[in-house]
Amino acid sequence: MAQFFIHKDITVNVGDTARVHEEIIEGDKKRIQIFEGIVIAIKNRGTGTSFTIRKIAANSIGAEKIFPINVPALKKIEIKSRGNVRRSKLYYLRERIGKAATRIREKNTFTKAA
């Protein structure tokens, strides 16, 4: 299984599509900014852990953002879908264009029928 980390009882794996809610302070105002994309890397372990999220922005331009886990500005992480990947770093997605850059097989979640 690929690398993972736990943030406020939510397990995040490499390959997951996640929404990260981050608090941005501009002058006297505070607001929540949401960054949604694929988790392509998780670095380090313990208190120095950070993770990288990649999304395809306007005009098919890739945007990556690195989030340290132990930062008070990180408010919430939502998992939109679980990815089924075989690598711990998905840097090969950087060379892909269009839909191929965001297509990752979804993890099968089987439930046992009663």
C-alpha cells in the first residue's frame, strides 16, 4: 500500500482526490480557500510531514501546492475519491496532458452482503 497520513481522524493516501481547506489571512480579514486535486506525494514522517496536491487549473495548466500537516492554517481535509495506485510518488502525472493527467483508477470498496 502507498504512503498515508492521518489528519483529524481522516486517512489520506497517495492517489486520493482531496479538498484542502486552508485559512488565508489578508490584512485584517480571514477566509477559507479550498484547493482540490490529486495527492501526488507524501514526504517525511512524524511532525515534519507534508503532502503535495496537484490540480489542473485554467487553460490546462498544472498547479501544485505543498501543505505541511502541522500548520494551524490547515482547517479541514475532505476525501472526494480514493485512488488505487502502486507508487508512493506520482510525479509521472506532471508529463501528462488533459484527462490523462487526472485519471487514476478508483479503489474498490466491497461490502459484504448479509
